[in-house]
Amino acid sequence: DAKTTQPPSMDCAEGRAANLPCNHSTISGNEYVYWYRQIHSQGPQYIIHGLKNNETNEMASLIITEDRKSSTLILPHATLRDTAVYYCIVRPFVYGGSQGNLIFGKGTKLSVKP
Amino acid sequence: AAGVIQSPRHLIKEKRETATLKCYPIPRHDTVYWYQQGPGQDPQFLISFYEKMQSDKGSIPDRFSAQQFSDYHSELNMSSLELGDSALYFCASSSNWAGTNEQFFGPGTRLTVL
């Protein structure tokens, strides 16, 4: 079972920041928070991941609370092409050797509106 | 940049027939994953291979089998197809020595069982 809880849907106005929350209250010390998104019927796409520090890349920012029980994905200037299902996934980070699969929960369907 | 290639992109089969889906990972990626996504569902992990050996097994039916070949491509073999096998099948690949542990997904194979 997925170890995360996300709101089923959210709306965002084009050009505004989209803030997508995720609860992961049972996260273990060695688990990272990963975010993927799936644009309609396409393969899921990696967005960002983090352990305990805030992270930023060219796609998004990830804010993780100090207790690591929740996080927020921020798309700073949402566009219509950001309309997708966003999945928050917790999993161990493994360097070398066999890695674990992704367990997709229900995700948040983000609709960006003009 | 090279992406994950899946073939065929669309496949129509009758009940009780067999199907073979192929996946060509990104060059130098050593792990392949298979996911199944039914209509209106979230992706579900089926099976994965690391260095040509099965590494993890998820909710893969006994009618399905998979393997990873010496060139790292993978095939998912599905026998005695049922109507409920109609789904999108995604293959993903990753490198255990890359910095993000991210999985790169292919465009998927849409299987329709009539």
C-alpha cells in the first residue's frame, strides 16, 4: 500500500504557483520523498526528490517539513501543460545494487486553468 | 537524449491469446521495471530486473512472465489473456549509479483484449 496521502484534485490558475501537499507521517529515516507526474496516458515523469532539506530544480521546488511527516511540491508558474496527476512517493534511496519499485498511490489531479 | 522504447505501442488480442511486449531501456541502464495501469487506475508494479536477474516481484499474475536479455532489453510475456488484462503497460529503466535513482518511463503499450 502507498504510504502517502494526497488530495484527490486541485485547481490552479495559469501563471500562478501550484502547491501540492503530501502527508507521509510513517516515513522512515532512510526514505526519500519522490514526486512524479503523469500527463494523460503518458508514462510517469520524475520531477524531484528530497530527504530533509528543501530542494529545487528546473521543474519544481520541494519543501519538506522539519519532522519529515509532510511535504509540498511547488510549481512556481503553472502552465496548461502542467495539467497532470501528481504522485508523491516515499522510498529508500539506493546507490548501487538492486533498487525498489515505485508504489503509486492515488495522486492529485492538478487542473491548470486559463 | 535516448529514451525508453516500447513496442508495440498498441496491441489488440482476443481472449485466451498470448502477447509479448518489448522494452528497450536507456543505454547503460541496468534495471528494468514493468508496470500495469488499468483504465482509471494508478500504475501498479509488476516485476523488475537488475543486471538480467529478477529483483522484485509485485502483483504479476502467474499467466505472465518476463525476462531481461543480455542486451538489457526486456520482454513481458502474457498468456491466456483475459478481458481484465486490457491496460497500459509501462516499462521503466534506471541506472543504479545515477544520482537521483529516478526511473525513466517509456510511452507504454496499450493492450486491448476483446
